[in-house]
Amino acid sequence: MFHRGDHVVTETPTLDEDLLVEPEGRRPWVEFLTSTPGRLSVLGIALIAVVIAAGVITSAAVGARQQRVEVLRTHTEPLANAAQALYSSLSIADAAATTSFISGGESGTGAEQFTQAVGDASNALVTATNGVSSQDAESLALLSDVVRNLAEYFNLVATAQANDRAGNPVGVAYLSDASALMQHTILPLAEQLYVRQAEAVAETQTHTAQLPAAAFTVTAAAVVALVLAQLYVVRKSKRRFNPGLAVGTLLMAGLLIWLIAGSLVSTSASEHARTEGTQPINTVARARILAQQARADETLALLQRGADTQSEVDYMRHSQALSDELTRQLDSSHGDVAAADLRDAVAARDGWLAAHRDIEIALERGDYPTAAAIAAGSGSGTSAAKFAAMDAALRKAIDRLRDDEASAVTDAYRSMSSLAIGSMIIGVSCGFAVGGGIWPRLNEYH
């Protein structure tokens, strides 16, 4: 301030605009996201994504489970049964071929059984060949080996029959070679095929008995997220209730309950199919295989007129293993669908063993015609009749167990049959409900 004449001159301070630094403004999207409307928008989008993801993941998990069960119903289990039928039919054919020699011709019961068994084996072979996946190289190789060796087996049997008709004793040697080929090569191949398919059945049932953990996790997480979101919205909006979020929470909770209930029923049914179906079927099928091996040993030893001691040793080994399998299964089958058939099989086995002892007694005194009549005759007390009764009882037990297994697998399939589509519908509906709950709150800030 200074004086100029009588006037006081005051200089006003000025600000150099070049020295000004304008503060950098916050980006609009950051300001939006940190605001309540922005947070509500993010919350709504996240919730919609979560509930739809829950529906999609649940649908995918259930769909994959249903696909495995359907493959088990229509492919894996029928293929395993065809493999078991192939083994049984081939074994019966081998024993029947020997029985026809013992009975003295091709027109008897043994020849009819042989023809029937060959037809059954052919049907089972076709079913197994058509059912094996082109990716299953090992099973295809086993089937190929069975077919190739069967051609040689039938040639040996035909040669044996031709020599028998001509009265040449060498026919017995050809038949022995055919039986050795069947017992030591063809049947082990068929057994390997059955074991592979039975393991595939058990593996599939084990997978279908497991709960879909991913679907449970994401659905439960969606329910928790909806509950927490509702608490947040209630606090921000000062309202006690948000209808949209409440409906979404109920829908997702309903999906979780449906998933739990369906999975428990499906898992229980799958476990029943495994423990009350597949496992006892494998045991009974093994018993039937042992019985057929023992019958082939019995008839071959008789055809050798007691000179083939190895066949008798094999008979004792197979018959003892058969008794052990039947006893074990009968002890563990209290009240199951096949218990009565197993008891019938045990009774028939006892009669068969008694008939075999009668054969041994007849051979010891050199009475081959009596031994042959006991082994291949049609009377009710013969070895052939007792074995047929035992085999029929075992076959009925397998059929009953298969029916029970199929029913349990069907229950496992039906228990979750609608969940794959239902979860998608619930997920989308829940997304709309969440949108309907968040949108009105956003409008309040416009």
C-alpha cells in the first residue's frame, strides 16, 4: 500500500494461473462402483451368475451320472451277462459232448444238450461281440481268440464223433483233446472276458454311488450367498424383507434339498445294486462255473474208464471250491431274493456228490455200464439229473439277482431323472427372482 497524492492506492494480489495444479478427478466407473447403486448392481450381477452357475453345474453333474447309469443298464451289465452266458454255454457243451459219448451215440440226451448249448453259446457270442466297444481292444482280442479256438474245438469234436460212429477207439482221444482245448484255453479266455465286464459293472456302480460333490458345493454356496445378500440389501434399504431375493433363496434351497434327497435315494439304490446284485451274481456265477468244470472232469474221467487220474483230481478240487462258494454265499444271503434257489442248489449238489460216489464204486468193481448209466442216465437219481437240477437252481439264482439288480439300477436312474432339467429351470428362475429383487432398490437412487 502506498500514497499517491490524496489517493490511497492498494495493489490487489493476483494468482498466476500457470502455477495452478488442478486435482485429478476420480474415474466415473470407480465412483459408480463405490456408490450404493454400483454395489447393488455388482451384487445383482454376481448373484445371477452364481445361481445360474449352480443350475448349470448341477444339471451337468446329474446328467453325467444319469448317462453312466443308462450305459450300465443298456450296455455294461447285459454285456457282462452275455460273457457269463458264453462261459456257461461253452462249458455245458463240453460236458454234453462227453456225455453223448458215454451214452453211446449222437441221438441221446447228451447230443441234444450239446446242440442246445452250442446254440446258446453262439447267441451269447454274438451279443458279446456286438456289445463290446471298439475302444476295448483287450475284450475284442479275447473274443477273437475264443472264436478262433472254437473252430478248432468243433473240428476235434466232429472228428471224434466220426471215429466213434466208425467204431474207432481213437475217437476218445480226439474228444479228450477237444475237452482239454476247451478247459485249458477257451474257457479261461471266456472267464477273462466275464471278469473284465463284471469289473466294469462294479466300477460303474461305485461311481454312481458317489455323491456329486461339485453340485452340492456350488448349490450350497449359492444359498449362503443369497442369504448374505438379502441381509445386506435389508440393511441398505432399511426394509425388513426383499421379496425377489427371498423367492430366489427359497428356489435355491429347494434345489439343494432336491439334490440331497435324489442323491441319497440314487446312492442307496446303486449301493443295493452293487452289494445285493453284482457281488452275489459274481459269486453265484463263479459257483456255476466251478460246477460245470467239475461236471466236465467227471464225464471225462468216466470216458477214460477211471484211467485218467488227473480228471478225478480236478473234479475233487472243483467240487470242493464249489461247495465253499455255495456255503459262503448262502451264509451271506439271509432273506435275499436268491436264498431259496441257493438252498435248492446245495441240496442238488449233495445229491450230485452222492451220485458221483456211486460212479466211483461202480468203476472200482469194474462195472462200467452201471457207472455210465449213473453219469449219463435220465433217472431222477443219476448224476446227470442232479447236476442239471443244481445248474438250473444256480441259473435261477443268477436271473433273480439280475432282476433285483436291474430294479435297483432303474430306481437309481429314476430318482434323479428330472433333476437335470429341473436344476436348469430353477437356476434361471432364481436369476430372474434376484433381478426382480435388486432392480426396485436401484430405481430408488434414480
